[in-house]
Amino acid sequence: MTANGDSHLFLCYIQIVSTNLTTAKLDAFFKGFLEIDGFASIDKSMNGIQVDNDGSPVKKIAFAVDAAMETFERSAVMGAGMLFVHHGLFFGAPSKLTGNLRQRIKFLLDHNICLYAAHLPLDQHPKFGNNAVLAELLGLENIEPFGLYNGRKIGYKGTFPKPITVDQAVKKINFMDRPAAGVLQFGKKECSSAAVVSGGSPAHARDAIEEGIDLFVTGESSHQIYHDCLEGKLNMIAGGHYSTEVWGLQAIKRHCCAELRIETEFLDIPTGL
């Protein structure tokens, strides 16, 4: 296998030995290790295949955080038959196929691209998930589930083998060479424990305070939890919603390379948020 890439483009080129990877077979592959159906009762996202292709074999898979026209266009240029995203097109109640949504779906159909989404199943996965990878980047040990969401814990917590500062924690994650969106240093100068819930989960800071955790890492901050963190003496890193949710996609990408021997590419299209 030959791999080339930089901070904005991650490629994996290897010989394709499977010539019949249909979307149905890929769906079964992903469901073999991701709880695509298991989160249906609590996840508003329509996990799994959101827009199918015409049944043709998929020879290349693109990975991106967001289902948007820019990711669709770049997927088409690179010849991807499937785009695997964290944030799909459908959340909650059915949407009218008008405006931007109609144009996006039309583009996928016109270019025969299957759209596959994994929201909470990707956040929560204990090996390939956003939160598990972030916990690994931090170097946490004694890792346990953390952050209850509608009856399921989707994040992780653990301890550092040696206490570290908040600045050191930021450097460990690095956020793909982008600065953290915000940092609140209201707690200990050196942290012995940390909890991680990626994306838009600032409210879980209160859980971290209740559990006596020194550092909480998430994607977005909020005005509502500022004083809770201050009074609870909690350090918090808001790495950016986008920047905390690239990790699971890259882990799944590598897994596809190893198990399927299919060409893959990660599209890094940051929002700055």
C-alpha cells in the first residue's frame, strides 16, 4: 500500500481486488462494526444509506464531515461512487425536496454517488469513533464511557499517566494544525483526568464537573456553560465542531483500506466553526 497526503488531503491508493463492492455490500460491511441501526431511537440522523446509486459497484469511497455541494462536487471530480459523511442530509422529520436540498440530491443522482451517513454511531464507536480517537490522542488511560445522551453514553473519559497542562492537551490533539475555537482555563494548572464528547456538546461540561474531571474536551462552547465551568473549576477545550469530528472518518477510511482494499480519499473542508 502506498499512502500520500498532507493536512488538507489524505489519500490511500492500493490495488483494488474486489470488483463487486455494491452499496448493499458496503452497507453490510459498515453495519458489521458500526451501530447504524442501534441508534435509530435516539439519533435524529438517518444513519446508513441516505441516497443510493443505481446498483453499480463502488470503486472509490470519499470521506467528509459534511454532506454539502462542495463535498459532492469534489467527490464527483475524484470519481467516488460513495461519499461517507458524519453529517448527512436528513435529520429528524422528512424534508421537502426543494431549494438546496433538491439541488444536492439531484447532483448525487446525476453523478451516481451513494451518500452514506454515520452520526452518533461514529461518535460513540469505542475504536473508530471521534471520541475514542480523541481520547487516544490525549493519551488517556483507564478509559470508560462518558456523557449520557438519551440513555446512551457517547463520549469517553480517562486519566493521564502523568498530569498535563491545558496547553499540552491542545498540542496533543493539534486539531489538524488549526487553533482550538476556545479554551477556558478555570481549573487545575495540571490535569489528571479528562472527558471527551465531540461536536456540539458543551452541556456535558456539567457532567464533567459532577464527576470531578479536570478537563473537558468538546467541539463547541456556549455562553450558558461559562459560569458553570468557572464556578465548578473546570478546564474546557472547545476544539471546533468540525475539527473534533474529522478523526472518526479518518479511522474508518484506514479501516476500509485495510479490509476492503479499495481506493479512498478524505476531503478536508473545514468550516472554521
